[in-house]
Amino acid sequence: MSGTLSVSIVTSLPPVPVRTDDAHKGECGRVLIVAGSRGMSGAACLAAKAALRGGAGLVTAAVPMGIVPIVAIYEPSYLTLPLPEDRHGRMSAGALIPLNKVLQSQTAFAIGPGLGQSAGILDLITELYTSSPVPLVVDADGLNTLAKRPYLLTRSAGDAPRILTPHLGEFARLTGLDVAAIAKDRQHYSVEFARKHGVILLLKGKGTIITDGRRVAINATGNRGLATGGTGDVLTGLIASLLGQGISPFDAAQLGAHIHGVAGDLAAKEFSEFGLIASDLLHYIGRAWCEFQTWSTKPSRWLGFEFFGHSSIVKFRLELRF
């Protein structure tokens, strides 16, 4: 760790995406979820349905053709796009052509949940991450693939935004740092990474960190019951949904983490933290939206602070609602 990074701490939550009374589905976000492989169809199902629950008007699950029947029967409200696959049931490099075609009409997309890893997927993600003009959320095997080609990470001003959502292990692979070292100062390393590469980083964990290298938000919702397979796929779908509805990448990541955590807290009240599973979140995202909209209509008061930390100069406003 070196240097001192100046950041602003964001404690207010962004507003919900704008939706007029006469809006139609095509105006409410067109989101593509690139996910799944043989044995990992659930990741695509969870992410795609979460994108719907996040408010996107049209969601398409782009999956290897062999798992289309499974993904399609899980939820009738999203579309499916069958893609070429290899003999192991993973997307092949030939998926790039149909993906680029459908992306022309999308407002955001996500890639990574349940994809697996192969040479074809490496080339596919490389091309989409570096060249697509559509805002993108990268998770899971998308991150593992980028870790193999870290020179691809850096974005230039004016490039389409990229939101990366690693847990500590994935972040360690992306940075080449030790997990224990990162854990000692998660905020510093998150800010440094986001600033260096021009991305929005959401580092999962207790007190999930969201940063664009200039601002930092710490998520206060959620519980240990979220430490179960598939909850990250739900988060990916939520963030992609919000991004596709036109709110800024930082706000989409921050609000997605908040709603995801509230859904987890509501689910834990009924099923317990130990009994909570990822698909439970899909039933509680709607209730989380109700709670958020009720909370956000309350009047606010602001308190301002500035202090110096050992690795950052921190400025923040604390929002109180009564």
C-alpha cells in the first residue's frame, strides 16, 4: 500500500430509475444476461429473473443452446437466445456473432455467471469487454477470465462503462495481491483499482464497497445468510437491470447492492439466515423496492464531516431521515 488517495464517501442512496406513467417496456431498459453452461443453468435463471425484478422492461437470457429448455421453463417473463456451444456445454467462440447482433438493441448487459472457463470463453469475453459500446457488468467467470488477461482491464475516458463485482478471492486474482493483504484495507485497494483502470468496482463482503476511484459507498444491508451459492448471480442481474434503465454506473451498483441486501434481510426474517437460498431473494426484491420507496420519500437532514485516515483523505455527508 502506498500513497494517499482522496475520496468522497457517499451515504445517500440514488433515486429509483425514472419511469413515466405512459412508459412502455422498450423504454424501461433492454438487458442481456450472458450466462450459464451445462450444469450451471441456475446462474442464468437467477441473474435473468433478478434483472426483471430490478425493473428492466425486456430481459434476454443468452445461454448455450443445450440449456435453453431449462432456462426458458424457469421464468416465462424473459426471452432466451440460444448460442453455439462446445462439446462440454459451454459457449463457444462462435457465440460472438449472434451476441454482437442482439447487443445492438440492448441498453446494458451482464456476463459471467455460470459460464465456466475455456479458450473460446476467454476470446469471447476479451472481445465483448474491450469492444462492445454497451454498458457492462462483469461477474464470476467473466472476472476469472479477465484475471488471465489483466492488461485488458483499463478503460479510457469515453469508453462504455464497466462494472466489476468480485468477491475477495476474485479480486485477489484480478490484482495479483494476497487475499489477507487486501482484507486489511479493502477500501484502499478498491479505490486504487477503480481509479487505475477506469472502472466501477463493487467488492463484495460485509460492508460491500462500491467505488469509481473518486467516490466510495459502503453498503449496510444484508446478512451472513447471503453467503450461499447464487446470491452473486442475483446481484449481477439487479445491477445490470438498473444500469439498463439509465441510471449512472456508480448509482446502479450502489442501489443494486442496497436492494439486494434488503431482500436478503427480509428473506432471513422468514427463512432464517441459515435457511436462506438465492432464489428466495427473487421473491423479496419487490418488497425491498416497497421499503426503499417508502424510506426515500421521508425528508432528509444532512451533517457534514471531513477527516484524515491512514490511507485516504475522506469527505462525506451523513443523511438522516426522520
